[in-house]
Amino acid sequence: MGEVNVQLNSGAPTRLEAPITVIDALRRLDREAAKRALAAKVNGREVDLDFELKPNGTDPVRIEPILPQTEEGLELLRHSTAHLLAAAVLDLFPGTKLGIGPALLDDPRGGFFYDVIAPRPLTEDDLPLIEKRMREIAKRNFAYRREEITKAEALRIFAERGEPLKCELIEEKGGDVVSVYYIDGTPFIDFCTGPHVPDTGKLRAFKLLSIAGAYWKGDPARPQMQRIYGIAFFTQEELDEWLRRREEAERRDHRRLGRELDLFSIQEEFGQGLIFWHPKGGIVRKEMEDYLRAELLRRGYSLVFTPHIAKRGLWQRSGHEENYAESMFSPFEFEEVEYRLKPMNCPFHIGIYKSQQRSYRDLPIRYAEFGTVYRAELSGVLHGLLRVRGFTQDDAHIFCTPETVRDEIIGCVDFAFDLFRTFGFDKFKVELSVRGDDASKHYLGTPQEWERAERALVEALAQRSIPFERMEGEAAFYGPKIDIKVEDAIGRSWQLSTVQFDFNLPERFGLEYVGEDNRPHRPVMIHRALFGSIERFFGVLIEHYAGAFPLWLAPVQAVVLPITDRVNEYAERATRELREVGLRVEANTRSEKIGAKIRQAQLQKVPFMLVVGDREAADETVAVRERTRGDIGAMKLQEFKERALQLVRTRAVDNEMAKR
């Protein structure tokens, strides 16, 4: 027996008899925290509540309880629920082989999953049965129990259970001693570092959502698995709210709306992850690009255009083949030279920069391109417009002096915020992604270069008083970056814009400018994308507006609806007059009842319906009906024209027409 010096959070140290478990220490120090705790951090390391504290010297052991309603607590809850799911599947379908079962905190498909190979293919009809068994196990308060055993013993146990995938993970990731977890009273055992909730009784508000295909380690050559998605929260109220929002998200799903509104398609005959922009979607894309091109020119950018392929050696020199090869399409040979499709535009812009000598007087140089790139995304991760194999980036690269880099970064961030507000987003979150301390990740450059680059980004954000979250280990391989996320109409967060500091490519390609001292100097390079990609931004826009775009973006801005065939001629003349001033207008002159015509326009989410009958034809007026407000009254055709053009000119996100 001895003593351990324990400090709860930042409180005063207390000496307790040891050995003692974390939960018993918490009961001695804070009974309320002990009741609520799911696990704890001991000197920063996450552990189970039954983790044993040994006698120590005078240095305090710091305990921080992991509590419900925290991000750490939610991740713990969902990871534990994933294991509960696996236990239920093993119980119902003996012989099931287990893969992995992580928690998900920011994935629209769910809050956790587990990959399994069951004795027979599972279907959506099996989900209620599995969920029922999960609830039965949860009610019995079975303990999550951790054991530390030798690697050899773990391999023996899982080999005897016929779990080759677990054996593979143990061989790859296990040290001399490994941890395994049991859920007592079930057939479940897993190779896992933990921690978990103390018992299944902590898991009350969960639901299974779907089954999808998955490959072991994402490799199509490896075993085909089934991925069961689920969601879990601390309370039923949170779960119900999430399910309500999920239902709303399904109503807004850009894949369904893209089909119903005839905006785009993905056709298996031509290839997965390749987008076909239909005429209506093409109109929205044109408006997006027209806005951005005008802003680029106004802000001092030059527009460039570059090839879709390059010699393989270019990608080796840039470092992409070394650090990004798994996301690149395979090389191909032509006339004894190897080429690759471009996954990035940056080396091409470097080529333009290097085409002539540059002076400090020329800088900053800002090249912008709507450049189509290609990524070898596995079929399992493709998702409509949001994850594709061929997409167009609104890419820009800025070459500047070290003295002006902060101002250029500020300009990029300001540009991004202006763009988002123009398209109807007004809630943002900024993340600063830095290198971190993970030695397994390969980053280019020296620690000093990383420190200078990070400092430039931090100073730029501080200049605008922009709060940010620091993301350790999330930097690009060539430098730190600022990522900007937007919140959509139903509160979901989307990663869109990025501003990246690059000290690597200028060095690799030997970029120079002649300074005031008439000597060569190395420029700084900034990568910047605002939409991120045209496809992804369009998908987010569709879901943000549920397909009901504001007037300036709408593929069809108004439709003229004659009540009777007698006024078809006036309807067509009104349509021509509106088109002549640049409005996108159609006339529905089919012999249908006016109610049916209005319903069709509503289903197509047309902003304005202009109903015309004998009186309107005689008075040169239109009865205006707005998509969400309904009838807003009759007005002269010229008056509607002026009001509509004002909405378009100002890029209004609301279709309310100004009062005269």
C-alpha cells in the first residue's frame, strides 16, 4: 500500500491511498462528477473509469472526468455504441467477422458504424432486429471490461475465433502488450485502445440507420464488407431532433433535387463520380462563375487556362506523387513518355510564373483558373456532387514577397466571407490546420519554415479579429492552411474555402524574383480556393436552398401562365419582352387549368409566376405570384421587369420585391 497524489481538474492536489481506481478517486473528490463521468483523462491520456492509479511520489496525477454533453463524451458514447452494435450482430449471426467500428462526429450518414462480414448478406430489414437486440443488451447493464495481454496471446485468441481481420490489425498496430475489450454477457471481444463507457446501461438513445458496402481498408482487392451506420446521443430528445433534421436533410438532398429539377446527372454508363451538368444546372454554374470572374478581375487577379495532363516527372518534382499518389489516376504512356491526369492546378500556375523573369515590382501576381482536376476516389466514398472524380476548382495561386504575404492572406479571407454572404451564408467557422507532432505524417520543409508560415496565417486572422480553432496534424503536406466552414439553412457545417501557405513548391521549382537589391529572392506561394470546387459548392447550394434558389441564381426566373388560350399571344409577347432585358422566362401555353400550371411551377421552384387573363392582356399587366409568399398583386409588365432586374442586379437572397 502507498499513496497517490491526485489533482482533480485544476484543483488542489489530494493524497489518497493507492492503488485506487479512477472512479473511486472521483468518488472521494467529487461525488457529482463521479456520477456523471463516462471515462477520464489521466495526465492527458484517456482511460476507463476502472483504470488503476498506482502509488507515486510528490508529482500530482491530474484527473479530468469525461462528461456527457461534451465532444469527447459524445465520441466515447458513439464508439461504445458501435461496440454494442457489433455485440448484437455477433449474438444474432454467429460466425460474423468483425472489421472496425469508429465513432463519427461530423458525418451526415450517422454517428458511428461497424464493418462486418456476416454469414449471409444483411439487409435493411435486419436493422430493427439488430437494434432490438442492442436495446436488450443495453438494459442488462453489462460491463465493458478491458484486459491487457501479450500480442501473442491476442493473436491466438482472435485466430481461434476465426477473426483474420483483427489478427491483421494486431500484427500492424499492436505492441508487445495490447488491450482487448469484452462486453460481459455477450460474445463480443475486440482489439481496441478504448476507453469506453463503464457499462451498456449508459447507452439509451440510439438508432440504426442504414447498411452500405465497404472494402477492408478501402481496398477493392480486399474483402467486401457491410457497413452498418447508426446514431447515438445522450438523450432521446437529442436523438429525436437529429432524426427530424435528418428527415429535413433528406428532403433537401441535392441528388434527389438534381434529378427532380433537371439540374445534373451521374450516369454509370460513362463512369462513377463524373458529373453531367444539364442546361438548368449549367445556368446556375454560369451565374456562379460570372460573379466570381467579375470579382477576380476587380480584385487584381489574372485569368489563366492550363492543360488537363502533364508529364509524370512534373508530379514527382512537385511532391504530389510522393505524398498524394493514392488519390491520383495511374500514369499512362504516349510516345515513350509517361503522363498523369492533374489532381491539382498548382504546378501549372508555377509554369506560367516561371515563363519569364519576375521583379519585386511585378509582385504580387495572382493567377486564377476554373481548372478541372481528377482524383482517384474509391466508389465507396463517392457522394453526388459532394465527392466526385472529376471536378472544377476555382483555383488561385498568389506569388508574393514575404513582406506582403499577410496582406494577401487577409485579402483571401475577406474575399471568402464576401462570397459566402453573396450566396446567402452568414454563419462561419474558421479552422487553422497545422502540422502537429505526429511523426508518421510526412510533411515537407523545416520546422522554422512551418513556424513562419503558421505565424503569417495567425497574424492575418488576428488582423481581422477572426476566432479560429487550431487543428493539430490537419495541415497539407506542403504547409499550414486556413479552412472556412459555412453553416447552412438547417445548421449543418460544410468545408468550402481554403487558404494555404506553401513554402515547398517555390523551393522545389526554384521560383525567383529580382528584389530591390538586384539579387534573386524566393517568393511565397499562397493556394486559395473559395468555392472549393464548383460541383461541391453547387451541391451545398442546392441543399441550403432546398432547390428554391433566389431570383438571380434560379434557372427559370419567371413563368408566364395564361388562364385561357385567348391570351396566349399576350403571354408569349410578355415572355419575349422580359427575355430581351436578360430575364430567364418561359411561357406555359398548354391547354391546362391554371391551378395545374401553378402547381407545376411550384414543383419546379420557379421564383415568380405571372398569371395573365383577359383583363391583364387588356391592361398590359401581370398578376404576380411569388413562390413562397403567394399572390402579391397585379402590376404593369414594365414595373415587374424593373423590380425583377433590381433583385438580379443586387443578387438579393430574398425574392421580396421593393415597394414603389
